[in-house]
Amino acid sequence: MPDEITTPAAPPALESPVEPQQETTARLRLSPQRKAAMLIMLLGLIGITLGMHWIINSRSNISTDDAFIESNIHLISARVPGTVTKVLVNDNQLVQKGQPLVELDPTDYRIAEEQAEAAVGIALNETAGDASQVAAARAGLQSAQVRLAQAVIDLKRGEALFAREVIPREQLDQLLTGQKVAEAQVREAEEQLKRASAIAGLNAGPGGKARLRQRQAQLSEARLKLDYTQILAPADGYVTRKGVEVGATIQPGQALMAVVPLAEAWLVANYKESQLTHIHPGQKVSFTVDSYPGHTFKGTVDSIMAGTGAAFSLLPPENATGNYVKVVQRIPVKILIDQTSDPHHLLRVGMSAVPIVHTGRTAAQVLHDLNPFN
């Protein structure tokens, strides 16, 4: 039988290359549990990073919201009584130091000045007359001293003649009495000279003249009161709380208005006592106020108050009595405002602020303090 024709066997089929790729993809594909775990780890790492950043920032940049703007407030009052004739300023007006604010009626004080000037002229004439009296008293003293000297000489001669029995005892007694009279006249003349000198003011030293100086002092006082009729601004600032009008009769010490120098304003921040560990004078400060959001002002720590606010209150706490409960105290910190950050005087007295004191502490220093094993 003829040979059978055999067909070659078909080569074995090659494995599809898709299967290994599918297995690799399946191995790389994460289960939902692993995805959730990685997401939690990522969020935890972000949270730890943010938390550490917040802790370091809060320990190196110390802030508080218990802070307010303060400044000197100059209360304007009269130093002499009078009637207001002019009010030269308005509320919230900017004034310069020495600028007139209020004028009083000067008529009465001008008359008093003229009277004092006349009194000085009279005192000058009286002083000339007193000088003449002093000269006369001095001449009288010299005359009495000459008579005393002559009486002493006469007494010595009389004693010599009486010893030789030339004159009687009666004549010697008369000479002795004459000397005593001369001594009394000298003492009287000395007292008259002292009295005349006291009246003329010569005992008060060079240029004494007590009466004249008294009249001159009264003249200076009258001129000073006349100057007080014009009330001037004590400093550069803004007028506020104006409560005086033309025609009002005012008394010394009566408050008329106030002048607030905003260029000298400062910030008082009441920090907790636990926040003052690393706050020192000279550190830089940045702060914001509610009135101008987005605007940052600058300043410098000036000083720290010597006690807590409660210690200097009207009724300080008495911790030694009753049931004691510890309360974190606050200590005022004075912060000087950098005027270059507030060139237009936007800040006003009483504004609340949020200051941040930049202590300059590094992250290593903060973490070192947080280490419980130190």
C-alpha cells in the first residue's frame, strides 16, 4: 500500500504575552485597605509637621489679644478765673505746641498790671526816702560815738584830779554819769540805724531793698496772670472732649478740653505670666488692629510692668483669706510704636490690638525646652 502521506504536526501554541502583564498589574494594584493605611500615614505626617510648626511658631512668636492703644492725655484747664472771649479750635483738630486754644477777657488783669507798675514807681520813691533815713541814722550814730569818746576822756581826767583831791566827789560822779549817758545814746543810735536799714532793705544783702522787691514781685505776678488769659496747647496733638464755648465763666482747674499727642502713643499688651519667660525689652513686635485689617504695624518692647494688673487694681485680691483658687495672672508689657509704620496717625487711643513679640528663638531651642528629659 502506498505510503501514507503524514502531515507535520502543528507546533505547540505560544503562550499569550498578555498574561504576565496582567499578573504584574494585579501585583502592583493596591488593596483598599493598603490605600487607606497610606492615606492615614500621609495625613498623620502632615498633621505632625503642621503641629510642630505651630508649636515652634507659638513659642518663638508670642501673641495676645488683650492689648490696647494708649497715649498721654493732656487735660486743658484755666489757671485764672475769667470769661471766655474766644475758642480758637474745634473738635478733633490737629494743633501744634504753643498754639492758642482759648482766650479769656484780659481787662481786669491788664488793670491789675498797671496798678502793680504804679506801685513799683511808688516803691522806688519810698526807697530813696528810706536811704536818706539810713544816712541820717548813720550820722547820728557817729555823733553819739564821738560824744562817748569825749565822755571817756573826761572821766579819766576827772579820776586823776579826784585822786589828787583837786575836784570834789560830786563832780567825779557827774563825769561818770555823763559817760553812761553817752553809752546809752550810742546804743540808741545803733538801734535806729538797724531799724532804718531794715525798712530800706539794706540788711537783705546787695541790692536788697525789700519793699521795692515786693512791689516788683507783685508786678511779675500781675503780668503772669495776664499771660494766663491766653490758654496754649502744651504739646502737638488732636483736640478732643471740647466742652467750652464763648461767654462761659470758668474757674481755675476746670477742664475745658483735652489734647492727645498720637505721635507719642504706645501699646499695652497684657500677657499671661507664663508667656513672659522669653520676652525682653528691645525685641521687635508686629501687631494688627481691627480697624485696618491687612495692615501690620511695628513696634519694640519697651518695658515690663513691675507687678500684675490685679496687684495694682483698686481692690487687690487677698489670697491669704478664703478658699484659694489659682488664676493665671496677666502682666502689662509696654510696647513703643514705630511711627514709620503709622505715618498718618491711623491709630487711636483705646483701639484693641493683637501684638506678636518676635523673641528670635530657633526651632532647636524650642524643641530643647519641650524635651522632658532635660
